[in-house]
Amino acid sequence: MSNLKHWIWLSLRKGLAGQNAVRVLEHFGTPELVHAADEEAYRMVGGLPETAIRSLMNKSFDLADEVLGDCERYGIQLLTRQDSMYPERLKAIAQPPMVLYWKGRQFAFDHEAAIGIVGSRKATPYGVQAAAKLSADLTRKGALVVTGMAQGIDVSAVRGALKVGGPVVSVLAGGIDRIYPRYHKEVYEDVAAVGALISEYPPGTEHRGEHFPIRNRIISGLSLGVIAVESARASGTLLTVNHAIEQDREVFAVPGPIDAPQSEGTNRLIQEGCAKLIMEADDVLCEFVDRFPGKLRLGRSASLSPEAEAQRLEGAAAVPGQKERSREKPPQEERGDMVYLRWADCKETLTDDQRTVLLALDGSAVQADDLVERTQLPARRVLSALTVLQIHGYVAEESGKRFRAAVKLKME
């Protein structure tokens, strides 16, 4: 068995991402042999960029030691490609991660009916509702939802699974200790408590734009099939679909209005025969129920009543593990003409919705619809939160039904 430190060392080499990493590991066999090799041996691999060769010549374990220390500090587990818990599904894709960083439950993915849900960050209310409903129903019927943590479809799918008390897996495009977007902190905590946060990036890695397309191969790689909920014609969602097709996964798509830009990509997937049109969870699970007869449940009998489902999806039922906040007004602090509000006090005295809306007000005056898009909360809950925040004096309404923050948050 290879040493964990050698796996981390190899995974941190610059210029050695993607297929180059696969070729190096296949050529030498183990991370220890890669570490022990010299420059001449690296050049025999052929095609390696100079940055990769120079990085491989750095034999120091200092960075690996830092990563191990950070993992211990943040309660993050590690899996390498040699570990028995490393999913065979993921190992079989073209470029499997050498190391997975993991916080929360460990799932035996090869025995899970895992379904990926992906879609636009700029989701419409229709897409948000569709993602939440599908995720809730899939979870309730025995599937394991795998998604990201971006605003829009990702976090709507996460919340849908959490609302019905089930686990969910979020694959991140940065270190598990780096919360992105920052107002998803409690969602991170809820997922880690009942499901899992997974990343191929070590602690301390920021969520960068170029990481998201790379991350998407893991979402599809862990899943039996992928659902595209909303997507523009050219988007990261379609990149995930391409990964799924290359990995021989099933692809599903939610149809949308024919004139909606955010449904153009999903509608074309259906039109071109690349995806199966679905309208409910059973349209997905019927493809896998024979493989998981004791795990998956189809039919209305496995669902909540429409009234109870609507209540949960609208947030009337609390997410497990969340405590009820006091409704008292937090103390404020004045400095000149500006009123400051300590975020630590808000965390104890405002509701989740009120804090989410307050964070989403970035200084400019916006309409309630803009806040619905930013927060991915139902309009009714956004309006309710705005009303309470106005009563407290934290939000002011301007002409044209536009709202702005009347306080400045003090985060430290």
C-alpha cells in the first residue's frame, strides 16, 4: 500500500493535472516510484510539460504535511485511489482524482442509486422549484442526490434533499474549508452533518472558475445518471452532460418553456435525443429500480401528500439540526453616519431567511425578484424576511419597490 503522504505529494504537482497525471501514474505504477524517479525517467514518459517535470523534481513533503495538518484541523478525511472505499465508478472514468477530500458520511457509492442534478446558476423560479421537488422526491424514494453547491440549481437540489430529512452529496470546486458562496455556510454545515462534502482540492484552495468544469466529471462519475434541470445553450451544465455521456451514464433533462433562454440547452438535449425527458422522479428511477430493488421505491405511495410536500419545499418544516432563533433585535453600533450590525449577533437573533436576505443585499437597491434569484428562496419567504428586516430598521425600501441595506455588516 502506498503512503498517504506520497499520494498527496503527487496530487499537488503543478502541470500534472488531467491525463498527464494518469500517464505518470500508469508509467511508474505507484506514487513512491514516481517520487523516487529522476529527471531522465520523467522525460521518458513523453509529452510532460516542463512545469510538471520541474514540480516532480521537488521532492519535499512540506506541502503534503501542511495538507495533512489542515485535514486534521478541519475534520476532513482523505481517500486515495488505492483505498477500498474509493468508488469503482469513479476509478473507471478517464481521469479519476488521485485524492478525494471528504467531510461527513462515507458512502459506498458503488451500492448507491446516486443521481446527479446539475443546472444553471441563474436559475428561474421554475428551475428552482423543479430542482427542489425532484431532489426531494428522489431522496424520499431511496436515491442519493449528488450535486454542487453553487447558487441556482445546485443549492436548490441540496435544499430539496435536506427538507425531507435525507442525505445529499455536494462536490466542491475548492477546498472543503472554503465556503462558496459565503452565504451558504449553514447549507455546508447541514450537508456535512447528514451527507458529505467532497472535493479533489486540498483545504485552503479557493473556488476558481476553471475548477468547476473539472469538478463536473466527479459529479457524473459518482452517479448512475445525471439530470439537467435548466441550462443555456452553452454552459457548464452541458459540459457535465458531456462527461456523463463519455462515462456511459444515463442523461435526463427537465423540459422548459420554448422561449426561455435558461431552458434552451435542456430542450435541445431532449430534441436531439441526448437526454430522456422527465417530469417526475419516477421517470428517472424506473431506469434503475431493477438494479436496486430493495433500495428504490416507485409510485405515489412513496411520496408525501401534495400539501405536505408543498409545505416542506417552501421551508415550513425546519431542516434537521437547525435550532430555532430568537426573534429579538440584535444590538447595533453607530460610527458617524453609518450603522454597523455585528454578524455574530445576527446569527443568534435573526432567522436563516432574514440573514440570507441581508447578506444578499450588496449595497445597491434591488427588487424582490433579484433577491429571489440571489438567495434561491421562494418569493413568499423573501418578502416575509424583508418585512421583518424593515421593521428592525436593517432594510429600507426605495421608489420602484427596490430595497437596500440600511446597515453595514461587521463580519469579524
